[in-house]
Amino acid sequence: MVRQVRLALKVAKAGHTGTLDPLATGVLPVCLGDATKVAQFITEKDKSYDAVVKLGVETDTLDAQGKVTDTRPVPALDAALIEGVLAKFRGPQLQTPPMYSAVKVGGKRLYELARAGEEIERAARPVTVHALTLVDFSADELKLQVSCSKGYFVRSLALDVGRALGCGAHLKALRRTRSGVFTLAQAVPLKTLMEQGLAAAQLLSIETALSELPELTLNAAEALKVQHGGLVETAHPDGGPVRLVGPDATLLAIADVLHGRLKYRRVLNPAT
């Protein structure tokens, strides 16, 4: 995807902000030029998805592209039963990444090990499901909307919900509708991009991409120190990352605040 965008727009630098499974569609923010410097901060933001869960069939990849590993009858469903199960998967929790995933363990992607026939122990990771909504259901399918933290696997949710219902399941379809501040309504189809290019108005600024981060406005003297990577003390509460902006509202850097001092993650407008 990144290669095609780079060629279509004739830019030297481009980078994505979080992979999508081959099965999935939807929002994939791509950073161009200097914006690649802030890709990591976009990747860390929350995501939202529309998901279709197929009940009664489990696969090795946990989605419709995998090999069937188990089939079981689906119980009679009603909204109350499903809601009771979904309630268990809302809020902060620990989730073990699936073997077929891009997570690295020991320097190798898990999917590389899985394709070689290996299965290894994976540490559960803290994630948060901010919202999990039942949109519709049939005798053997659930349509869900999910809002979650980064690193959350909706494929694993599909399996877990299916097993909680006693029948197993896999993810039939997935569409990412939001990634950080970027929404499906803002997205440009790849086909359109390849054929027509991209209008300037369709590009979003670095400032917009990072608008969810807290902002810390600096005076002229502090801004100059930031541009030189110098020490700046602040009364801003410890934490981060925060956006550092100059008195003219120019975005200067991304930093954490540690013990009352700025610790730079990325200086965007260094002094020349």
C-alpha cells in the first residue's frame, strides 16, 4: 500500500501508521515527507471497527482466510444472551496476540513462525475496549462495532465471543472506520488515488494528525531552546506525549514532561 501511494504521488518518503490484516478494509493513514517523523504517535491512538463474526466455525488464523479447525452447533441466540457475553469483553483487559499476527517475538513476526508450523507462548498484553456494540445478529452471525486501544485484535475477540457462546467463531469481515483523528469519511480509495492523484485539500496537516495530544504553548525564549534541543523547565504536569508549540502556534516538537523538564521525543522544526 505504501509503495503504491508513494509511486502515485511521486513522493520520496511515505509510511503507514498501523497494518491492516489482508482480510480487512478501511482507514489506513499514510504519512508523507516530514510527516513520517510522527507516524509512531498516530499509531498509538485508538481505533474503531465494524466487524462481522461467523459463529460455529473456528479457523487457524481466526478469520475467514484460515483453515477450519473446529465446527460446533450454534445455540439459539437472543439479544439478552449476546449482550451478556459482550459485557465480559468491555473495558481494560489482557489479550494474548494470535499466532497469525505481525507482533514480533524474538525478532520474528508471529505469522512467520505460524506459517512454519510453530506455535509459541505469547505474553498477554494490556488493552482496552472503550465500546463494544451489537449492531445486528442472525442465526449464526453477529455484527459488532468496536472502539479499542492500539494493539487490540478483533480476530481474538471473535474467537473469544464464540467460545463464550459455546460454539466457537471466526472473523468473517472487518472494516476500520477510525484511526486516531482519521475517519472513513476522510479516506480516499486507493483506486481513486492511483487514477486521479490527491488534491491538496485532501491532505491533512501534521498538526491535525496530532490534535488529540495535549498542547503546551511556549514563549519565544523557550521555543528557541526547543529548536536547539536545549533544556526547558515547565510547570506542566508530568506525562506525555505533548505537542510543543511556539508563540506563533507553529508545532515545534513532541515531548514528554519528566520531573518538570521537557524530554524530547521528536523535534520537528530544529534551528538551522
